[in-house]
Amino acid sequence: MRKLTQALLLAGVVGMPALMASTSSMADEAPAASAITGNMAFVSDYVFRGLTQSWARPAVQAGLDYVHPSGFYLGTWASSISDKEYNNASMEWDFYAGYNGKINDDMGWGVGAIQIWYPGGKLAGFSPDQKYNTQELNASFNYKFVSVKYSYALTDLFGLNQNNYFSALDPATAPTGSTKGSTYLEANASYEIMDKLTLGAHIGHQKVKNASDYSYTDYKISLNKELPKEMFGLNVGLAYTDTNAKKGAWTGAYAGETKYLGDKTWILSVSKTF
């Protein structure tokens, strides 16, 4: 999801007005058709909102999306994750739906909801045990190749609350209450600088309710190249991401090993849409 959500925002919310504009000229010829697409990807590190989800190791991802000509969409997406971060869970599985609207040929908007599910996963060692599963609502706006998106958590953010916390270094960072109502505000840009070569930029701020030590800002810059059909139409990407997340809050531990989840990193990806 996490990677797909941004792709959907840029390819759907940003791209939808152009798509609607191009199909409207053919309205008299044939009705617009619904679109079902799938995607698969291999990434050297699964990073979401600046934090590694795979313990800085490779991940395999896949998704399926349906987009109606009216702007309604729904989909599902899954990725391998590390059980060193998500106790007893090896997969993230997301379900999402929403609507993308058009203001004019340059501007659009969107609203949506997402359920992030970690089968079998729950925070351990605390009482009571808490699942990581998270629900969010979101709203977005785009102008040409730039978009902004606001997400609001309807549940505790990935299980984090006053009884359950992630830090392996500083228990004093534990939240003072529920993290329901946490927000994430992000801005994204995607611009084709050469034929089928796209430059991307991202900045986001995660504000964690009742847990200021867990709030942080993340940044990313990326290049993506769509290869020709002779090379199976693959998309190859390289991204650099970093955060100002506090190590005292965002350090995980497993079997005596610790890892700072918000560390800067380079990410190589190979993906295919079909």
C-alpha cells in the first residue's frame, strides 16, 4: 500500500484529470471503460513514511486496482515485511477505496479510506496485547504535477498507545494516551524530465497524537525509468530517503539486535504494471 498509495495519488489523482479530458473527446464514439490493473515490485528496502518496514532488507510487493470512469476506485495491495519489527507478522495487506474528482484540466481532488492489516501481528510484552492494524481516512488535492494529501488515523497508529510502544532505547517516550487522531501531511511532485524518465520529490510530516517524541518529518527524492517493451516494460527506480525521527523513539529491537528505523537509505526498485 504504502508505496502504492503515493503511486495512486500521482497516477490517479494527478493523472485522472488528463485521462478524463482525453476520453471526453471520444464520448460520442464509445462509453468509457472501467480499468483493472495489477502491479508487482521488488524493492531493496520497503520504506513507508521514511521508516523501514522490512528491517532494511528486500521486500516483494503486489497489488490489484479497479478504477471506474466516474472516478471511483478500490484496490488491494500487499508487501512482505520483517517480523523483527512486526511481531508474529510477515506480511502487510491493505484494502482501500475512494473517489477522485476533477476541477479542471489542471486541478483535481480526492477522498479515500484505507485498512492496513498485519495478519497475525500484535505488539507483545505489554498488557493487554495490541494489534498493529490501522485505519485511516485521507483527502488530497493536486495541481498539475504537484499534489498534497492529508491522512487521519481512526485507530491507534499501528498499535501505539500508552500501554504499547516501540522504542528499544527509551521507555520514557511511551505515549500518554491513545494515538487515535494522529495525522500525516505530505506533498509530492512527479515530473517527466526526459522521455519516460520521471523525477519525484516528497516531504511528509507524521504527527503522533499524545506522543510528541514519535512525531517526525521525512523526505524522499527519486528517479524512475520506464523501460521499452523489449525489456518487458519494466519500471526501474532509485530513491533516497531520510527522516529526522528521534532514535530514542524509533529504534526497534529483536533478539539482541537493534535498528534505527528512520535512518537515511537508498532504495532500488524494479516493478511491472499489467
